[in-house]
Amino acid sequence: MDPFGRKIDYLRISVTDRCNERCLYCMPEGYKGWETKPDHLTAEEIIRVARVAAGLGFRKFRLTGGEPLVRGDLLEIVRAVARVPGVDCVNLSTNGVKLAPLAQPLRDSGLRAVNVSLDALSPDVYKRVTGGDVTKVLAGIRAAVAAGFERVKLNCVLMRGVNEHELWPLVLFAAEHGLPLRLIELMPVTTTEVLTEKNFLPCGEVMQMLAQKDEMIPQPDFKLGHGPARYYVLKQTGAVIGFIGALTNQHFCDQCNKMRLTADGKVRPCLGNHLEVDLRSALRHGAGDEALKELMETALRLKPFEHQFRNQYQPGRPMTAIGG
């Protein structure tokens, strides 16, 4: 439990700050802050942290980045974390670019679910947002479905003036393939310029847009994974749509259940807060598991009741360095 009585049993582990795309909302233009390879936790260090975390009651683990699939030893990490006693599930968040050839090996290694970022179907809009090729992502999504993961979810970050016209095509795509689509409000996690009144598109406005196309039926008791999304089913299309409104939902943090481990070994109790506890130094100076446990418990005690995104938050380092 954290100081506010919330059960914290979900650890998001960033395995790299590197990425093969440059999304507008994640990586600032001209970003030069890559951690050098020795700064990243090794596979052995990540597995050890997962083992200590499981001993503290963490049951759900998600591997993130940057882009986790650019890391060559990812399959080794998945296999080992999935076998840690007490771990219920190991999931992955990816941009999908390298997913097609890796989907089945990941599933065979013990990965249970995949979230794929898909901010547009139009190749031009997708390239504008990410700098990448949407055809590779779509191939990755198809491969993930074919591999038989328990869940494949699609994530779309809402950006006014960029991808609002892509939302209905994405809803139809999600419905056609039987995949839940989560629509996520922009958060100030890269630079202050990323989130402005001009480009911010709130979930409430998107709900109104979609309601003009189809009847939205709320699913208040519906849970799909371990995140904060509020789900609706669209009556005619059958699409399952989740909304993640970190800025407009005043109760967004009430049921928070997660902490993050950055690629350079910092435990971050809250995405929207600069507090971090350094595990890497302890790992590389011979600390025992009990010392690591105490550091993680310190991070848990520091976990704030809510993020600071609505309080003129100034990001200290971009999302790609923190972990998705």
C-alpha cells in the first residue's frame, strides 16, 4: 500500500530510452539525451529488480521504452521476468514497427499482452506524428493477433489539428479487428511546448464527436488490463473505446496502482512528478536484495496522491527517457 491506501502492484519497466520513431508527444525535436549503453540497466539487473519487486507484492509488469523492441536481449528479459515467482503477467508497450517478426517469439517467451501505438491510419498523418511507416505497424498488429496474445490494445494520443480526423477511421479499424482502442489526452511529459491550448484535445470533446456517429454505452465495471481507462461500447459498430483523461478527469489518480523504473535505473513513483529513487547505484555497488527492497519501499512512501500536470508542470526529462 502507498501512503493513501492504494494497492501498488504494477511496475512499468523501461528497458531503453532509444526509439526508432520520433513521436511529437514523446521525443523533443533534436533530442540528444540518449543514455549511453552502460547507463542502461543490464538484463540481469532488470530481472533482479523484478524479483525484488515481486517480493514486495508487485504482480503486474509491463516492458516499455523508448521502444523496447530495439533492445536485442528483450526476449531474454521477457522469459526471465515471466518466470519470477509471484509475477502474474508480463506485458509490452510498443510502436509496433519491429513487432511483426517478434510477435510469436515474444508470445512463446511468456508475454501475455501487447499495447500498440497507432495515432493515425493515414500514412501521411502517421508520418507527421511519428516520422515512421504505418504499414509496418499494421503488419505488427496483424502478427500480434495471429500470435494469440491474451490482449492486443491500440493506443492513440489525441492531438487537435493533427489527428482528430483520424479518430473515426481508427474506431472502425478497431471494431473490424475486434481490438480495444484507447484514446489518450496529451500530457506535458516532453517539453512545455508539446501541450498547448491550441493542440490539446480533451476526452470529453472526443466523446461528443463519436456520439454523433454512434451511441456510446458506458461500461463502468469493465476492466481491460491494469490501467486507468474508462470504457464505452459503441452500439452499432461494436467498438470498445477507452478514454484516458489525465488532465480533465479530476479523479484520474484515485485508483493509481503503478510505479515506473526508468531505463537508467531510477524508480519513479509518479509520471507527473520529478521524484525519483536511484536503484542503479545500489545495484552496481554490491547492494543486497534487502537494500534494494528498502529503496523501493522508500519510493512507495514518496508516491504522491496525484500528478502535477494541472499545476504548470515543467518536465525535467522527456517521456522517452522516463518510460511509457
